[in-house]
Amino acid sequence: MNPLPSPADVRAAAERLRGHAHRTPVATSRRVDGETGACVFFKCENLQRMGAFKFRGAFTALSRLADAQRRAGVVAYSSGNHAQAVALAARILDMPATIVMPHDAPRSKVAATLGYGARVVGYDRVTEDRERIGAALAAEHGLTLVPPYDHPDVIAGQGTAALELFEDVDGLDALFVCLGGGGLLAGSALAAEAAAPTCRLFGVEPAAGDDGQRSFRSGEIVHIPTPDTIADGAQTQHLGTLTFPIIRRRVTDIHTVTDAELVDAMRVFASTLKMVVEPTGCLAFAALRRLAPEFAGQRVGVLVSGGNVDLDRYATLLAR
Amino acid sequence: MNPLPSPADVRAAAERLRGHAHRTPVATSRRVDGETGACVFFKCENLQRMGAFKFRGAFTALSRLADAQRRAGVVAYSSGNHAQAVALAARILDMPATIVMPHDAPRSKVAATLGYGARVVGYDRVTEDRERIGAALAAEHGLTLVPPYDHPDVIAGQGTAALELFEDVDGLDALFVCLGGGGLLAGSALAAEAAAPTCRLFGVEPAAGDDGQRSFRSGEIVHIPTPDTIADGAQTQHLGTLTFPIIRRRVTDIHTVTDAELVDAMRVFASTLKMVVEPTGCLAFAALRRLAPEFAGQRVGVLVSGGNVDLDRYATLLAR
């Protein structure tokens, strides 16, 4: 098993990402501060390259591969941002990439993945097992599998977003981070250990998939069926064996929000901050909005994880 | 008649606005650069206070009033961003503000204007004349009327957006600016005279309301009926007596774009730049997208004028 990554690994990942990932801006809004009573700092990973924080982890992992691995190339399975992240990182690092995506993946995501120069292998979501396909491709062609969250380099890379926020904003009292498999939250926890020892950390997941909260409170990783939620980036079935212990060690609590709360937060992002944020990217802010009275007068960070959403779907969600 | 403002007035306005207006960010996108062949710099006035550049002109004008005028207060007529701009500037400067708005103005705009502490006076768009109501209120209560574009301080204030862009981005070859009454374009022209003498300037208006283009080419201010376009901030009927000569002196040409081109640009803003931009704010980019081959390899500024659009309307426009 891989060793747990450390706060130093997050700093090393930040060095690797310099000049490749954007140092995304931190947005503020007087209106949001007025409505929440807190002083809120939005870390805008929806403005990251390929539209989500996932680029940080994928690039970090790929940039650490040995020459032989680079030449053979990488494989990943994902219907979401991890696919595009691996494809873009591979293009930058000049390695072949194969992405295993379901036949019914949104065309825009398939097009974006192909646009980054990756090879896309389709599969049937009902009858085939993507992990088996990925493993078979890896074995047959000597490809290195890049997991979406449970990998030390991926976790360290994702942590660089929070690290930048801690560097740019002094004295944060709390940070809200979305939670799927836990890569971003675990990375943020490592960043906080390094750079913000007094900042409380909160994970936020969809109410329909509260495995993270149950795992956190019980001390054992809970597995669930794929949850039914609009937060498609958080439809994971369980935390990782690496992400879980880091989260348990440093995070204060895990909260859940409903899809309706996600849509409300999405509307505030559009109307007040003029930002397009995908449903998963609304998790952290939705939780802060509900819990605002507990954070009155505090300096609170909100990690906005991504902005990749089909426009037709976005329009449907925005319309009341 | 008021004298024409000068480039020095724009610099003076920038000083007045310091600490009150946001210095808005300049956004770039590798994808947009790849698709246009140009190197494009978006000046994001949709992220300005109250969501549009109009705050710059209104605050500049109000901040220059004499004490007696401040005490009596200001009046403006507008169903759009100028209303909110005057209301917010008046609140900051602690003066009373009265806004004349049609009974059928979008509720969100009425609410925002009231939220800034202004008094709203309604009128019937069909049977009543807003200019007469404004003049009557001004005469009766000694209020100072703040026109939306044809005023030297308003023009100078609007020019500060382009001035910031010229300061932040060296060597722009061209700048695209939306055109309604001409306040933003004339102000940008003054800023260019001061700070970017070799940058070519282009105004962009809706095809349905091409009075600016016809005026520019004929040398006489052309009046038209209210044009039918989704660019509600550019539904003006004629250029101003102050804005026109400045535009004629410095601008290279005026282009027009269709509503369909505005929607296409709006979708690119949402999907690629993750930004909410109102239809009028899409004018400049829509023109650049069509004319891109002429600007290959050039450094091109695009003024994104605002982001205030009712979300339901926005959703309808985004959906195909």
C-alpha cells in the first residue's frame, strides 16, 4: 500500500505545478458577506485549467512518473473532470493517455477529452466494469493507472489549492471543502497542517450520499450504492484508504446538503458573483449558507471546486 | 452646453474612484486564444460593484457635486444598470437618490435599487414621459439630474475601465467596446488618447439599432426608434452630443452583431470563461469572434461591460 502523503508533499506538488496550473483568484462579495454575516473568501478552482481542481492532482501524479512509465503512457477511468485532467496533464507532459468513459458520457466531456489528445475507450455502464477494463489496458500495454483520488501524489496535488488560499488570505477561521472520494479534502487537510494550524476544516457531501459523514463519525469506511444527486463529481461510493485517515485526523466535521440547497447556491454564484459553478462545486458554499449563524464574524474560506457543466443542464438547473 | 471631457479628466476620475470602485480583473483563456487566433484580454466589468461599469461614471459624477447639490440629492431615470449605479454611488456618498423606473421594470432591478437605499418613482412606459417626470422632480425638489451617458463626468468615469486595462496589459493592438449612448466608448477613447495611442478602437452595437454606425459614417447623429434586441443596455435611440465627437475623433470603426451572435458569445463566456455576462456585455466579444481572422496574432482587449441579467432570462438564453 502507498504511504500517506505529508504536508511537505503538498509543498513539493506546488513547486511541480508552478507555471502549469493557474494560481486561481480568490473572489469576495460584499453582498455575500452581508447575507452570511461572515467574511467569505472563494477559492475559484472553476477558473483552473480545464475547469476544475482535478488538474492539480493529475499533473502532480503524471509529472512524477519514471521515464519508462511516461513512454508507455497512462490510463484513467472517469466520466468527469478526472478524465479531462489526466488528458490535459498527459498532453502537457507529452505522454500517451487512454481514458475509459461510458458510452453515455456527456458529449461535451468526451469532446474535451479527445480535444486534449487522449484516446477514449468506451464501455457499457450496465454490463461492463470500468475498473476491469482499465486494469486490462494497463496490463496489456504497460500503462500506469492514475486513480481519481486514492493516490498520494493526487492528494498532494489537490492540496495545493487550499495551500494557495492559506497563503493569499491570512487568518482563516474555517474552510469548507466538497467531499467525494476525499482527495481534495485530504489534500486541504495536509495544507492546513502546514500553513493554517488553527483553521477548522469542514467537508461537505450530498445528503443522498452521506457515506463520508457516516465514515467520519463511525471510524470505519462506509460503502454505499451510487448516490442519486446532481453533484455528479461527488457520486463516489466510499472514501479512500489514504484519504480517510488524513481526513479523520484533521477535519472538524462533515456536513451534508440537499440538491435544492445546491441549486440555491448555484443561483447565488451566478447572480451575485457572476460565476458559473458546477453542482459539485456548490457543495461547500451551500453548507456555509445553511450554517452561517455559527460563523458570524469569522473569516471563512470556500473551495469552489469546478465549473464544468453542460450548458443545457445548467440552464435547466438555473430556471425555477 | 457642457465642455468635452479630456484624457486628464479620465485620470482624475480614476483618482476619485480609488478605494470605491473595484479594479476589476483581466481574464484570459487559452481556448479563446486558440479559437480566435488572437491574444485576447477580457476586462471584467461584470465583476464591478453592482455588476457593471456604470458605477464608475455615476460615482464620478456624484462625487463632484457641490455641498448644496449633495444635500438636495440626485435623480436619474433608468430601468437598467444606471439606476443601480446612481443608487449605490449616492448611498456611498450619503446623498438622497430618486430613481424613475417603469412599472414593468424587472423586479430584481427594482429590488436592487431599493436595496441601495434609493427612492423609486414608477411611471407608465406607454402613457408617461420619464424625462418629463425626472425634470419635474428635479425642479420641484432641487435635485440634480444624472444623465446615463451624455455628461463629462460620466464619460470620464466610464473611461477608467479602459485606462486600467491599458495599464495592466501592454501593447494592445485593438480594443472592442460595446456601444449604446456612447459613454463607455467615448471614455475608452479618451483613455486610449492618454495611455494607448496606437491601439485601434472599435465600437459594437446591436444590428437592430445601428444608429451609432450610421452616425459614425455619416458624420451626423442619427435618431432611431427603440431597437428590438436582447442587448437591453444598448437600446438607446441616439448617441450624445458629447460622446459623438469624441467617438468620431478616436474610434476606428463601429460594428454591429446580431442577437444570435450575442447568445453564442454568452455561451462561450459561460462554458469557457465560467462567467455570467449580460447580453449587452457580450457585444464586444461577439464582434471579435466574427472578425477574428482580421486580428490574427494581435493583442486584443474586450470590454465585458456587465453581468446583470435575470437568471430566468439568462437560463432561457443559454438553453438551445
